Amino acid sequence: MTKMNKKPSFKKEQALTKQGIDLIFGMDEVGRGSFAGPLVASAVCFGKEYRWFKNLRDSKLLPAPKREHFSKSILKNATCFTEIVDVETINRIGIGKSNKLIFERLIKRILNEHNEKYVYFLIDGSRKKIRRKNLSFIVKGDMKIISIAAASIIAKVHRDSLMRKLGIKFPGYNFAKNKGYGTKFHRNAIGKLGLCEIHRKSFSLKKFT
């Protein structure tokens, strides 16, 4: 079995549960490298029952219909939170700080509802200078940890929906298909139409105009 096809597991969540931690939230963001649109991040906690979701994968490895199917099931059967950092903020503070900010917002929301003593956070990626005892960063966590894979699906489906709506408001860039990423069509559209208000002007996009 190749690494690409390897299923995310429950091992990390189960180990933390045995330590007396009741709520383990997997967290992931979507849209960091996009030329346009917001940054979206989600947190998902299944509680102590993970088996029903054994076929989950990182959102990037699933076709859109399957992502939609899983998203509905996760929202119905798990505890989920989603946060958004808008383009204005990304342009003001940069994508790196925005990425840190969105996880801080998620953590704050969760801890407003749950006792910090019984909560643990598993975040996809490398350390983002968020200093907490009850938190781990896991590189490629969306391919290793079931709750992070679930969070990637929730965030991806949510952001894709936002980009389809923005594609209607800002026609010509094909946001419904490319979701704001720098495809050849999108780059050519910037050359013809210029930048619109949801483009990340803090990125080096003027070279395409």
C-alpha cells in the first residue's frame, strides 16, 4: 500500500482518549495558496466513536460528490466548527499570519464552549507559533489522522460553496471551477480583466495583469 493510498487512522485519537481527554478536535485549513477568496478552516470532533468514518480521506484525494456526501454525514454525526478569514484581512496582515489567526479563532470558539482541561487539538501542518499545552501540529495530518481528514473535508466543501457564489458575483475568472487557484485560465483572465476585489493583492498577482 503506497503512502498516497494509506488511510488516515484513529490511533492518535484513541491514545489521547485513553489519557482521559474527552474531546479531540482535528483541524485543517483550505485555500492558503489560492489567488482569490477567503481562507477557511474547520475543526471536527467525533467523540469516542470513530469507526463509522473509517473510509474518510484527505479532501484532496476525494472527488467532489464523495466530499459532499462525507461532509453531510460529518456535520450530522460530529461536533464541527468553521471559521473564515476574509480577503481584506489576508491583504492586510498576510497569509502566514492569517493562517495562524484562523486556528486561534477556532480554538477560542471551542474553548468558549468546552472545558480546556478535557480538550485536545490536532492541527494539520507545521508549528504556527500557537503556544498551548493541549495541542499538536502534524505534518500531512490530513493523510494520517481521521479527525483532521474530516476537518479538511468540511473546510473544502464550505469554501468551494463560497467560491461558486463568488463566481456568480465576479464572472469571467471561472471561480466555480478553479476555486480561486492559479490555473492557466485564471491567470489569463487576470490578464484580460485585471484583479477584482476578492483577489489577494498581498500576493504577487500584478505580474499577470
